[in-house]
Amino acid sequence: MDIHDALEIVSKTDPGMVRSHNEDSVTYDADLGLVVLADGMGGYNAGEVASGIAVSVLSSEVRHRLEDAHPEDLDGAGEELGVVLLRDNVKKANLSIFRAAQSQPQYAGMGTTIVTALFYDDRVAVVHVGDSRMYRLRGEEFESVTRDHSLLQEQIDSGMISKEDARLSKNKNLVTRAVGIDADVDPELHVHEVQVGDIYLLCSDGLNDMVEDEDIGTTLQMLQNNLPLAATQLIQLANDNGGRDNVSVILVKVKGRYAAPRGWWQKLYSWFGN
Amino acid sequence: MPAKLILSMDGAVLKEYPLNKERTTIGRKPHNDIVIDNLAVSSDHAAIVTILNDSFLEDLDSTNGLAVNGTPTKKHFLQNNDVIEIGKYKLKYLNDQPTQTSAADFEKTMVLRAPVKMSPKEGFAKSPLDVTVTRKTEATAQFNATNSGMATEASAGQPPAAVVQILNGPNAGKELELVKNLTTLGKPGVQVAVLARRPHGFFITHVEGGSFPTVNGSSIGEQPHQLRDHDLIELAGVKMEFYFKT
């Protein structure tokens, strides 16, 4: 199945109930199976600038490179192009933001978190930096696929604080990695197998800080046959709980398999198919 | 303002200690930060590790142990007004930093330049916390009065309890209490609607199916529709009445 037909994607972003403007940026490209979500930080409108740069670098560069190549192609080092594209372009976005911040005083210190995924060959490659997340609903099971780069997550990992107690912490929102604050960045990358029926949720911390994971999971489960409504409902939940931050969601539903064509005849078939 | 501990015995306050160090130790020996010269107290009894605005209490294998709010414990994530008991002594933990949900100013996301490495054994963070970037710095300045009112009201309130009663078919007479944030009605694949409980009331929205549900005989379309007491809902041939419990 063509990636465009295999996936259903919706995205929604909202400034929330308190903030005057929205520093989150989201985009997706259904023809490529690419989704990008960034949550900017920095004074004045620098946060929007940073998240905007990240999202536009990712979407334009990946689109450009995939015009005459496939994400499952291997590069010289034996790595898949899809993986390389995500990682290298997060680094590229990092450098663009860092340079802009250095050359323009009003952008000094700006940065952004990012979570981006590329769906190809019955898999999904995910890259993230900071505390923007990707979750997966598979059957009854709803869980986070990414692990935050945050002080709180490190405290949870070291056993210092339990997951339940983490909600009581006064040290939320301290990220240990971000895009654009240094000349280099260390993006975390994973590739996961995808099953038909899976729903992936990418979100900014404005959602998971305001809404318990359990409620997010229940909402997705109940409204999985109407993704636009599910997205609206999630944002409404965050706002009903106070909406203290910008909130953005991207939902991706896997409707069919999208394995890359393997044999010569399959390639030929898909070539005629286009 | 840093969190602090107030040492008392038999209701009499003895001393106040600010928690302005990464590690504050409690014990009988004079090298401790909080010295309690009493034989029931071990020479190195306990330690409190403070990371930014959070403090963690840890028993250092003391002979007589310690309790927090009456419960014996080895390790505890301190919350405002917790009372630590060591023998006859009491240490009250006060941290009036606003919690995240009560102060917008507090939610700015910041980047920690030096990743904080910690091992649970050795006593947590060692690197200085160099906070460099603030997210949404203007948030408090532009905090809008109407919005703030709505936000607090929204997070506080729940609408009164409500019920949907089925009026026809084999399940006639059955009541469905709307106790969750979302309740779905109908048959998957045929027609489904969702009832959302929100702070200012209950809303019905179409989820899937060829036709829309009706309320009091008129189709609700794609948009959420707020329900009033004794509204009549019909979907997939089933008639239901919505009403508030009194």
C-alpha cells in the first residue's frame, strides 16, 4: 500500500488558556509519512522562531532528499536513508537555530524540543530531543515510545523518585537536551515495527503535563475511529484542566501495511502504479 | 526562597534551618549540618538532598530510624508541611514554592546545560545546575485576567452528576451514569457518539456513522452540542433521556 493511503494523519495546535501566543510548531507530509512537532523556548517570539526553523528544516530537507531516493535505501555506511535523514536534519536545524541565536541579539539563547518520525517499510523511525513525546496505542496498551531528556526523567531512572511521585515534583520542565542551544546536539533515535491499527500520538508537554497518561489513552481508544475529534478532544482536556501551556498533537493511524517493494517486478509494478 | 526545616521538641521550637545546600546532614556528631545532641540520635542519622525546589529525605542506616508524618520510612520525597520524627524531636519541612499547577511563572521550560548525572548510592546530583534558557518568559507579564479566572474555575469544577436513561428497545429503563470524562454511546461501525463531561457541562459529539445523532428531534451535525436537563437523544434507533441527578 502507498504510504499516503496506509496512514491517516491529523494535527492540531492551540495556545492554551494562559499563554498569549503559540511557540509550538507542527507539520506533516502525508506523501512521505513524515511528522514533525517542536516546542520552542526563548524570550519574546524567539521560541516560535526556533520551533519554526526546526520544523521547516526537517520538512523541506527530508522532502527534497526523498524526491529521488527511498527511505529504506542504504547509504555508504550501511545505514538506512530514513534514519540518516532524520538525525542529520535535526543536527542541521540545531546549527541553523544556534547561528541565528548568535547573530541576532533578540534570539539569544532560543532553543526548541523536537519529536519527529518517518513511517516507511512497515516501520517508524523516531528522533527526539527534550521533552516532546511520542506515544503508541496498540490494542488496549497505551505507552510512551520516547523517554524525555529531562531532569525528572533522570531522577525517575536513577530510582530517586517514583513515577507516581513525579507528578508532585516542583522540578518539572527542566530539559537536559534541546535543539539550538549549543553548536552540537545529541538526537536520540529508535526504529520500531509498526502494526496495522496502531495509533501514534506526538505531543508537546502542554498535553502530558495537564492530562494524565491514562486519560490520554482512554480518549484515543474511544475516539480512534474519528481522529480529528480525538485531537480536538485531547486539546480540550488540556484546556479544561487549566491549559497552562501551548498544546499540540499529531495523530497517526496505521490503516494498512506499507512494506517497501523488494523484488524487481514489485519495483516495476510500483513504478507503473505511480 | 529556599525550603526550610523547623526543629522542635515537645511543641517548643528550637531552631530553623534553611535547606540551601545540595546535601544537608542530620546527626549527633558536630560535623552534621543539623546537630541533635541526644543519645537516641545516631552519629550520622539522616540526610536531605535538595535539587532545585525538591528535597529528598534519606535514612543513613540509623539505629532508631525515622518517621515522616507518623510512618516509619527509609527514603521520602518531602512535601510541604511534612513532619520528620527522630526520637522525641520533630523537624517540620516547609516549602512554600508554588506548585506547578498554581503558578504560571513556574512552568517555563528551562535547559540544564550540564546533564545531571546521579547515582542513587552516592547521593544524587553533583554538577551545578546551570539554568540557561527560559521558555515563555513573558507568560506572567501577559497573564490575562479573564483567562486566569477561567483557568482556575475550569481546573476546580466538575458539573453536577448526570445520567442517560434508555427509553426503548430491550434495554429500556437502564440508566447510564456519566462518571467518566468520556462515555461513548451507540454501535461501533454503525453509529457512535461520545458524551464529554466538561467543567461547564455535558456535550454530545458525533464520532462515526452515516447519520448524526439527534437531540430533541433535530440533528446535531458535526459540532459538539451541549446537553440540557431532560434532553431527548436518539442514535442508531435508540431513544435516551439525559438528565441531571439531584
